[in-house]
Amino acid sequence: MNELDPRSADAHENLGIALGDRSDLAAALKESSVAIRLAPSSASAHFLRGRLLGDLGKHEEARAEFRKALDIAPEYAQALYYWAALEGDERNIVMQGNLLKRYLRLRPDQATAFDQLGHVLEEEHRESEAVVAWRRAIALNPQYSEATYSIARALRRTDPVESKRLMLRVQELERDQRTIDQVSQLGNQANAAMYETNYKDAIDDLKNAIVLCGRCRLRGALEKNLGLAYCHGGQLDAGERELKISEALIPDDSGVKAALQVVEQQRRQALSNSQ
């Protein structure tokens, strides 16, 4: 391995990413600080620091870094998406919605982001706009049963015929053996990737499996494994988010509760090491 060039902001940033991927958040944060000192106009370095601060629970500082990244590069889609998730965790739904809209203008092919926007708009009592967002999600992925279910529920009073048709579609998707087989295959691929410590591929497979699964019986286990994959990959905020969803779906699973405790321990340890 080549020796790190102490004058290269990119080298320190890449090392920070690698350390973060190995869950060494404190060391990753220090590398991001060096990268910013060497290249204060680097949007990616500010984004990295923002993501790490978010995982450490320092949300106000994370916001400041995401804001700096976007001041430098207004079309930095990843910064918008991570910032939106942070606001969602703190129930700042108006801000979350605005950030998701900005993100989707840059990434109009992201079905999951349209689904998330739909839920935000629903919480704001903007049901008709929520339905539009969910329809965009389904247009991008016709097998998106969760978005289909959300539209069916939203139209229950205003269009009961369409609501019933969509609910039947949800049942069809969730009972389709090919879909169930595909969900299981993706879950198995993710488990194999996690065994090989390839958390990025595991996360991708599990996210795809969850989209196909909708509200199927495997959802709780998939959310649990996704949470674990995020945590192993150093993304504590995302991991905690998925584990809490899993806890609501399978409340008697002691492994989920133990994993949430480990997340908090990792966060405290990283905070202590970063002082």
C-alpha cells in the first residue's frame, strides 16, 4: 500500500471513507477534518464530514456541513438525500419534503425517494400531492407494492373503486410466487455479500428486496438485515433507522433490541474517541 500523501485532500478524504466503511468513525472524522483543512472548497469532503457527524448524533453540526457542501455544489444529490433523512429522523417533515423535492429534481429515477416524499406529503395532509408522488414511484417500478398500498389507502374515501382495484393489485403482488422467490433470492445474495463483508452490495440487494416485499411476511427480517448491513458499513444513522422499523414489525426479536444497543454503544465510543 502506498504511503498517504499528507498534502493530498483527496487521499485524506478517501482514507476517511475507507475508515468509515470499517466503522472507525472517530478516525474517519479526523481524516475528513484534514481533507477540509487542505481543500476547504471540496464539497465531497464537507459531505463526508456531515455524514459522519450525523452518524455520531451531532445533527446540528452535520446540517452545517451538508449546507456547506450544497453551497459549493448546489446539485450534490447525495448531500440532499442524507440531509433529508436526518430531518426525517427529527420529524422536521417540511424541511425533509423540501430536500427530497430538490433531490428528485436531480434524480427523477429514484422510486424509493418518491415513496418517501409521498409519506411526507401525507403527513402534511397534502393527500392529492402524495398520491402523485406514489404514482411516480409505481411508474418507475410497477412492482412497488408499498407505494401501491399507500395510494389504495389514500383513495379509500375519494375513489373507492380505484382503491379496491389497487388493493387487489397489492394482494396479487404479495402472493405472487415469483415475487416471493425473487425477494428470497435477493435476501440470500445479501447474506452472502455480508459474509464477504461486501456491505454495499448487501445494502443494495436488501433495499431492492424490501421494495418487492412490500408488507410481506419477510419484511421484518429484511429490515433487520438492512439495519445490520448499514451498521457494519459504518452508517449508524441509517442502520438505527432500519432497525427501528424492524423492531416495530417484529417486536419480540431480541436480536433487533441487542443491535440497537450496540449502535448506541458504537456511537458513544466513537464520540469518546473523537474528543
